[in-house]
Amino acid sequence: MSNGKETLRVSVAIPVYNGAKFLERAINSILNQSKKVHDIIIVDDASTDNSTEVILSIINKNPQTNIKYYRIETNIGYPSNWNKCFAYCKTEYLLILHQDDMLQTNSIETLYNFFQSNPEYALVGGYEEFISENGEIIPSKKNPQAHYYKKGQIYEFVVNHGSYIACSSVMFYMDKIKKVGFFDEDVIATDELYWPKVLTKYPIAILGEKLIYRGIHKNQTEYAHFVQYEKEAFDIYKKFQRIIKYESREQYKKELSKYLKYKFSKSWVGIAVNVAKQGYKIIPIKYIYRAIKLNPAIILYFPKMWKSFGKLFIFLMGIKKEKIAKS
């Protein structure tokens, strides 16, 4: 954080688990912001790599930067770690930056300025581009468009966005977030449950700007979860029925139920392809079985579904040895 920049009432928290390889580039993206943030909060969820050494080295290199480091001695999982980030925040606004993501240079200033003009909102996010393990920028094909959702517009948000906002792009207005409550800790993809939860009390916004570079690499946590939790796939789907309860308008509840069936069956086909890429054979077939069982019509969605089925077939035919998932 160089001299001469205005300091904003914003904290950036980084939940860490075995993120040594990417931490420095994530933190540098905070240091290189057009405006300074009040502090950087690092919450290490019992990493077993050299994350601690990397973090301490970064702190030593940046003595003028307000970096707060917390280490959890027993792994609690990323939803609980995200809630720790909420708990440790003492400023008015918070952004939770994933360890393998990066902020674009003006992200903090853009989000902060939105709140100055729109204090009624509880959170605001944006869009993403992608960055490879080696630092190669991979532009997103999405055309960013701004969307503003009023309190209670859960159906509109979920159907328009698949209940997805690029999580690292989201800035939270903490006074309002504390009244909503924090992330549900009993389900993966908890952020996709959280945005509708916030909408039960406050409006939310998605700016028509790309604000982050989202890291993509083979060791991402979600790939391990796709394998680890394949037996609980239907249970996770059932937990997402909470979204229907959040929707207060009876005329939209049935449509939300249909949409969630579509969303999960489509996601399971995509997961099957990704897991097959990692060398698994039986688990992808289980995901396909669950997708068709939940929503038989999924096999009729052209052309993308058939393209995914084709990719899966190719991966499965090319696999010579089954890999066993760790429990």
C-alpha cells in the first residue's frame, strides 16, 4: 500500500487452505489497488503446506501494511472459514478474496463507491475473468450486464444468475450482513445459498464490470469435494430447497423447484465431465445417473448437454486405471 492513496473503510479477508503457491499474487492484487484498504485479514484453516512461511514472509516484506494473521489449528472447512472472516472484520465493508483469485486494479474503489451512492444495499458484486495456474489471463466470454435486485426478488435472481455471483468480487456491508446472519456451514457451494438469504432482508447488486481474475487449476478445493461428496449429492440438492423457503411469493415457489432440478441435473453432468478428466471412472457415471434420476428431461437439452455427454464418453473410454477417492 503505497503512500498517497486514500484509505477506505474496507477489509479484505483471504481464507487460506494450502494456498502457498497463489497467496503472494492474491495479496499483491490487494496492495496494487487504486485505493488502500484498511487491513488485510488472513485466516489459515490448518494448512499442511508452507502457507505459514509464505504469509510471514509477506508480512515481513510489507511492514507498513496492516496484515492480520489468524491460524486455525484444526481444519474446519471453507464455509466455516468464510464465517471466521466475517467475525474478524472490524470495518464497515468486507471483501472475501479466495486465495487463488486476484482483484483487478480498481475493484475495491468501484465497489466502495457503489455503496456510497446506494447505502440501502447489503452486498454488491461483479463479473470475472480467469487466470491459469501459470498466470495466463483467460478472458470470459460473458457480456457483463448490471442487475439490481430488490428485497424479496429471489426467483428473479436465482433464475437469471443460477444463484451465482463471482464470490471474490462481492463486497459486504457488514452492519446489514450481521442482521442477515452468516454462511450456512453444512453445505458446499454455500455462497449460492447465501445470496438468496440476503435478499430476504435487503437488495443486492451485480455491476456490469469484470472485477476479478478467478484462478483455475486442477487442485482447486471444489474438485476434491465433487469426489468426496458424490454420495451426498442428493442431500446437497435437498439443502438447496431452502431457497424455495426464502421465496415469499407463492406463485414462484413451484417455478423455483423446477429450476433447481434443472440447475442440479445440469451441474451434475458438468461435474461428471470434470471428475472424469481427473481420472475417475465410476464416480462420473454415478453423477450422470443422479442427474437423469432427478430430471430425466436433461438428456433432451440440446446442444450443450449432448456435447457434455460426448466429452464424458471420450474421457471414460480413455481411462485405463480407476482412481480411488479419499474419504
